[in-house]
Amino acid sequence: MSDRPWCIRPAPDEYAPFYAGYIARVPEDDVLAALESQIESTLALLRGVPEARGDYRYAPGKWSIRHVVGHLIDAERVFAYRALRFARSDATPLAGFAEDDYVREAPFDACRLADLAQELEHLRRADLLLFRQLQAVAWERSGTASQNRVSVRALARIIVGHERHHLQTLRERYLEGLGG
């Protein structure tokens, strides 16, 4: 067993094919370092977005910038919760979550971008504490979520890759011309 289990890449059978793109966005070996460094880069991007731009949607029917940040918060909470349950050997299958429903039911439109960014920061710092205290064997554990097997080590990378995916979309479709 590795003395740095967070540096072991998950095998393809440790996650659903849907997550392969997110995991591919994390080429680093050390996922804890990736989680840590992502905090500041994400905050730098979000702090550069004018508050008045928070309602911007690049096309009809698309989420606003506030919605995207709120979705990052919701998704990280769900992924980290799954990691906690599986790390603790909880074999109870977990349901999926419908992100569009979560965004629709959330009060993100009434939130300041700065407050959402702060919430995301605090959530990530808490999740880092969770992942850092896991025993080596816990990183290898897995469970069922959304009717698919997923390991703790895959979930840590999914968190990073999912955020990278949405930050790229923010840069390319929402913030072009703002220096984002």
C-alpha cells in the first residue's frame, strides 16, 4: 500500500465512463495538491467577475454565472459526501442528483457572487481536511452512486476535474473579453 495513496490514479473500473473526462482533466499525480491549488486559482477568477455580471447567461436557457458557481458548490458537496460515506465503508447505494433541479430550487439568484465564492472556498478547505485525514485503505474503498461503482480516489479527482470543466466554460463562454 502506498504511503501517498492520493497519488494513485484510479483505474477505469473505479468510475462511470461519464466521469472519464473529468478525471482526464487532472493529470497531476498528487490530487491533494491539485485540490489545494485550485482554491486560489478559482477564487482569483471569481473575484475578477463584476457583481453585475453574475446574472449573465451566454445563451437562453443556460445557467447564469451565479448558477454555475452554485452548481460547483452543490456538486462538490455531493461528491465529497459520497467520498466520506465510501471511505467509512458505508455500502449503502447512493442516488444520483439532478443538477438542473438543484440549481432551479436553489436561491443562487439572490446571492452575491462574493458570497458564493466564499462558500466554495470554505467548502473546499473542509473537503481538504476530510481527504487529508483519510487512511490509506480508505482511498481504495468504493461504493455505488448513481447506479455506478466509484472509488474515493476517483471522487477526489472528479471534484477537481468537474471544477476545471466549468471554469473553462466560464472563461470561454461567460467571461470572454473580461480578462477571465
